[in-house]
Amino acid sequence: MLLRIVQLNEWSEELKTPSVVWISGLFNPMSYLTAIMQVTARAGGLPLDDMCLKTDILNSKNKADFPVFPESGAYINGFFLEGAGWEAGRGEEQGYLTDMILKE
């Protein structure tokens, strides 16, 4: 709960979206994802009904690697996997799903 408060305080002090948003700390994360689609649709003059979410998983867990907000979409951290593991890719390659490791 304290981490949620910290994120919301930082967001409200600058009144701009942080470069990386901790999605697990939002009270209604689906609203944030919908807002990303709305902003992208308006910027590209596209119909909102045709928009869908696409996820690219990057190999860095460090927020400092993403100091600025992306041109389109958003950087998000805080997703979790259940019943699977994740093997990070090399360089610019995306990773892939693996068998889960017990109790991890």
C-alpha cells in the first residue's frame, strides 16, 4: 500500500505520466490500459473500436533504462506469471515462456 501511495504522490507532483508505470500499484489498471488505447487512437486518427493492446517484453527490469515516455504506448512494469517462467532474451531478442520453477 505504501508503494502505491509513493507512485501516486510522484505522479501528482509533476502532473504528467511517469516514464514507467507500476501497473500492479494502480487501483484500476484496465482504465490506464484503455487510456493508452484512446491516446494512441487520437494521435493516429484511428477508430478506437479497432484498437487492441500489444505487449512487447523488454529485457531490462531497471526503470532507469527508460528515462523518457515512449512516442506511442507506455512502459509498464509489475506483471506476474502464474504456472510459467520467463527466460530473458539476448540483446534485442524477446524472451520466451518456460516451465515454472517450484516456489518461484
